[in-house]
Amino acid sequence: MGYYKWLFPKIRMIRHGWYLDTTGEIPTPKPFSHVVGQRTETWSEGVAILYNPNAQRDKKHFVGLSQYWLEDGDVRGYAPQFDALTSVTWISNFESVESAQKFDSLLAEKATEFLEKERNVGPH
């Protein structure tokens, strides 16, 4: 998105949604939430490559992307450590830098509340 807090001091953004947790035996959708700019977001988050079954390409050509293909009639594939399935970014433009800074103190609390709520509700 190209957001820099120092360049846009009155803008605040929160991204939340679901990612694919592949740490267990079965990949499971789980909620996530973060303040935009507080972690590195790559251009490839949420990008998935679905290979043509007749393609002769090396499946490791696109590093860091979710990739899926057919193998003996079954879907196979892999996903990066963080693979956003869906997300929404909430954007707010405050009237003053001071208002934005006051809001900063509430972001972590609200993100935590969202995650607790979503963990109790589960995927829709």
C-alpha cells in the first residue's frame, strides 16, 4: 500500500482478516489483526498460483507464494508462513496529529479485543 506514518501523520490503518495456519497437521483458518506499518507486508501476501495440470514448470519457481497443483488426482501445494486468505483494512484520517496519537494508544487494545472475539466466533 505504500503507507508511511511519518509521511501521513494523521492517517491510521488497521488490517484484519483470516490467514492459513499451516503449523498443525491440518491447515486451519485463524484470525489476525495488525496496525499497518508495524510489520512488514510483502506484495505477495494473499497471492496464490494454481498450476495448469499440463504445465511443465518447476513448482518452486515462485518463492514465498501459495502454490497448488494436481498430483495423481489430488490437490497438493504449500503456503508461506503467513498466508492471508482474506482481509479488510480500516482507514481513518484524523483531524489533527494529536487526535491520531491519542488513537494510537487504543490500537493494541482494540486489536486484542478483535482477536479474542474472532477466536470465539470462528470462521463465518
